[in-house]
Amino acid sequence: MPEVLVLVDHDGEHVNKSTYELLAVARRLGDPGAVVVGTPGTATRLMESLARYGATSVHAAESKDAAEFLVTPAVDALELAVRDTSPAAVLVSATTDGREVAARLAARLGAGLLIDAVDLDSSGVVTQIVFGGSYTVRSQVTHGIPVITVRPGAFEPEEHPGEAVERTITLPVVDPATSARVTDRRTAPAGDRPGLTEATVVVSGGRGVGGADGFELVEQLADALGGAVGASRAAVDAGYYPHRFQVGQTGKTVSPQLYIALGISGAIQHLAGMQTSKTIVAVNKDPEAPILDLADYGVVGDLFAVAPQLTREVAARRAVG
């Protein structure tokens, strides 16, 4: 079977969940080949977990430049891997960096680019939700090797243990005059909750929570469910919650098993970032709120009464079982 290249998203020690999702999708088209871009030794640390989730080969693109420059080393690595293997497709997670990597790669290869896929069949046809969620379209690349970005959370990771063959990619020296260099790194505040884009449960608050203090209800419910906290753009713009937790077209795209929206009316830009969630629950006092049309379960009521009740019920059931 042809190889399907997957760009590995990692922190140097651990593989991000979105990569395991890509490996599962890649098996629909061929044999998954994981491309690891990092400092020397990174591929060795990640090899076992990548093989457990189905990678049949691991392309190690390692150099000191990989940590010092943005995007360029990843584009170089994928271009070299493509020219070496002639894959059936290249899959990249649809993150901020991933979209840029995919666009640059497609330009270099003169290939077709499909972004933000939420489904992909064995013939290479991609399903996308476009124009803020107004339309669902099916697309296919007709020229060159398809470069596809996949929405995190749109697929389930699947363990597929096997042996992975390691291959070496020799990265070219990055020209600092034409590439952005990393000058400083700051670690984001760590917490006990899962990452927003990798969580199976997300509880988000909107302008309806009334202020920063209102987000305590959101956090309490999220903690009871073992989930992540999100926020609408309106809540973020109002200063209720930090921007890094924004869900929506101009924030992060999520697709958890369960999405709970508290006090969110359902602007198009917010729906675009969460509408592929498997089950959506909305609590809003306005019976005409657009998000209630999308929700699988809608509660018309005061979130300050509903959320605490739900939190207590979840906690009680967890205590019993």
C-alpha cells in the first residue's frame, strides 16, 4: 500500500492526541508514515507510542534548527519525505502552525490543499464544514499529492500496534534571513484540566455567565466531568476569561464527545468552532437562542440554577459509581 505521511505534533516528550487521530485517518488511504521534526533524540523517544497507534515508519528529521525556527523545518522535512516516498497524501493537524505548514508545503509541491477536514474516505474525498458552518461540502484534490489539514477531535484515535521502521531525513540549514526565529519561550500556566483541543468533554461559558466570577460555575461543572473549560468570543472580549480558551472560528476548534454551552447564544463564529462535537448540551434563558437549534439537548432556564444542580448530580453519581 502507498504511504501516507503524517506530521507529528509533540512537545518533545509526548505525542499530542491529534497525531493519533491523524494516524487513524491515514490508515484509510495507506500505510501511515510519521514525520517527527525535532531536536536530536526526539524520534527515539516518540517511536514506541507512534508504532502503538499504527505508524509503520517514522521519518526522523532532527536538528538544532528544528527548535530555533518556526514552521520552516517542518515544511522542509515534509517536502523531503514527499519527494522520497511519493505518498498518497500528507495529513497535518489543523492547528495554527499546522495550517501554515500545509499551505507552504502545497505551494512548494504545486499540489492541491484541502483544509479543516472533518471526514475523509478511502478514495480521498474530504468532508468540510465551510462559511461558518452554513454548508457541508465534499472535495477532492485533482492535481498533485493531496495536502490535507484535519480538524482536531474529528476522529477517534485507534491503537493499531505494530513495528515501525525508522528513516532519517537530513534537514537543510535554515536561512535566518528568510525564516522566523524563536527568540523566547514562555510556558503556559499549567493546570489539572485536559487541553482544550484534546479534551473529551468541554464546558464553555458565554456572556450569559455575567462576568469573571460567573466562570466559577463553568469550572466547577468542567471539573466534575473531568473536562476542559472554554469560552465564547463575547466572553473573552468582555474580559471574563483568557483568550487562549476561546472556542470559535477565531479561536480554537474543538470536537469533543460532549460539549456543554452555558449562557452562549450561538453566534455563527462560535458554532463553527464546536458544531462537530458528538453531543451538544445548551443552557440558555432565551428560547430563541440559535444554539438551541444545534443542541442535542437544550435547557431553557437560568444557568445559575441549572449548572449547580448538574454539577451536584454529576458529583453524586461519580461518588456512587
